[in-house]
Amino acid sequence: MVPITNSYIEQVDPPRSPQETLPTMYDLPSEDPEEPGLPDEFHDLQPQLLSRTLRLTRYSRDQYFTSSDLNVYYDRLHPQWYKRCDWFLAVGVPRLYNQTELRRSYVTWIEPHPPYVVIEFLSVGTELEDLGRFHPRSEGEQAEGGQAEGGQAEGGQAGETEGGSPAGVAESEAATKPPGKLQVYEEYLRVPHYLVYTRLSQQLRYFKWVGGRYQEQSLNANNPLVWLDDLEIGLGIWQGMFDEAAVAWLRWCDRQGNWLLTDTEQAELAQEAAVELAEQERLARERAEQLAETERLARQAAERLVEQERLAREQAEQWAEQERLTRETAQNQLLQAARNLLATGMDRDQVAAVLGLSEEQLRLLNGASS
């Protein structure tokens, strides 16, 4: 374990790595028992929503890290100085410390990169430090010739030049008074995107790091939306239900303004889609079964029709045969009667006249007699 001191650590040539000369997250405290807890439930739930809706197109999930209320150590000269961001995002860093461990704190001289986005949720006790010179009271003091950069600092903190503090900060001052959050984010960590949100008034403010200083960016007052072009993601105020609380939340969105979903919402949508797909498949099966049944009934009807036609033909044939037999029987009976009359001595003309024989019947009678 590296001893924790506020004195300058002399280097050697070649320089030793920060892991060898400065405290790591194993050496630095991860909490301060004298600090109060989170000011309200919003400070607990809002970071969860931010982390769970964050989707970065340029970074895979194992290439960025998000956290809230985690000690961020930022000054090599004062390794015990830290800030606790309400929520922050660091990109280009592994999700797990050394690819294996959950972080106890975020030590900037050990990590590959400092935070890239920081979001603070303003409260009465923190807004002066969170806003620094952008706070109305600080602006008033500066107008009168004073200089204010923040309020009470958490756990102490400081910044970076060759010795560890940013240019322009006197060593004597840096050694005795930790800077406020705005100064740390602006001068020490140089966080590109700093946002603050006042829940009660639903006011979102965005400070962009430009040329070494924060410049506040103008937002639409009716629909405040911040677009971070380098991350291809937006942040806005969403009125909706999260963790059974229907209030105004900060939430990430895409370029079209569509709110990005939490893992739970994605699972619910996937479940709904699966249920809908199953229902569509069930209806498709039912339609297929109905179609198959309709085709079966149609085949049966066609078969019945063919059978009826066959039976009708057979019946017609039977009727025709019966008619033929009837005609043949009548013909035979008539010819027999004619023969009987001829046997009595009547001549053919008399028999033909008596029985009404036709020429054809006479020919048959003559043929039978001959």
C-alpha cells in the first residue's frame, strides 16, 4: 500500500508509473462516514435511469463506465482530494477495473481517461459549488470585484499541471483549500460536457468545455434538449414512469428525439413482441387449419357431386335399359299376337289392321315368319 501524503513525490529517471508512486483505489477511502447520504430519492433513481438508457454507438458496453456518488480522485499532488459526481460517464475505459473488478473509486491517474460527461443534480446545499461562477450569487460577487468559484468542497480536491495543480492556481491556495466542483471539472479534469439539472424547476443547463473554459450553451426553454455530437446521443427531460414514480426525469434519446429504452423496457418490448408473434403464428395456424378444412369440405363436396353425377348416369342408364326392355317386351308381345292371329288363318293385312302394326313391325313379322 502506498502511504497517503500531501507532499510532492520525487520521481526518478526513468519515471516510475503512477501505480508505483501514487495511491490506487485500494489505498484511497471509498466513503466518508462524516458526509451525509444522498439528499433525496431522486438522487438515487435518476442515475439509474441515466445508466440504463445510455446507448453509445461508438463504444461497446465494455468500453465505457458510468457511476454515481463514486469518489473521483483527480489531483496527484493531493491524492486524498476527490469529488463525488451525481453521475458521470467515462469513455475509452474498461467497464471493470483491470477487466476484473468492480470499482471502489475512480482514480484519474490510474484510469486511462478522466470522466467525459458529468451531470449534477442541484440542491440548495450544493448548487453554489456545482455552478461556481455561473451561480447568481457568485456572478454578483464577481461583479463587485470578488471572486467565487464554488462552495464547500467534498473530501478536498485539486488539479493538474506539471506538479499536479492546474495553471493559475497558487500552490499555497491549492494546498489549503480544495477547489469547487466546477473548477475541478473545468481545470483539473477538463470534462468536455458538464450538465446540471434542477428537479423542482425542471431546468437543465449545459456547459461545454471550449478553449480551456466552460461556455454555457443555449437550450430551448420549452423543450430543453442537449445533443452531444461526439457521442451521437441526446439528453432531454422526459415525463414518464420509472420505478413506479411518474415525474420529470433526465433521459437519453437518439437524433430523432426518440427516448432510449432501459433494459427492462427492452425486455418488456421483446416479451410483447414475442407474445404478439406467438399470437400471429396462432392466428396463422388457425387460418391455415380453416383453409385446410375448407379445402377438405370442398373436396368432399366435389366428390359427392361426382358421385351424384355417377349415380344419376347409372340411374339414367337403368331407366334407358328399362325402357328398352319394356319396348322390346311390348314389341315381342305384339309380334306374338300377330303370329297367333296368322295361325288362325287371318292374312297379314288383316292382322296389321287389327294390331296396328307399323311397316317396321311388318318387316320383323315377315322376317320371323320366313
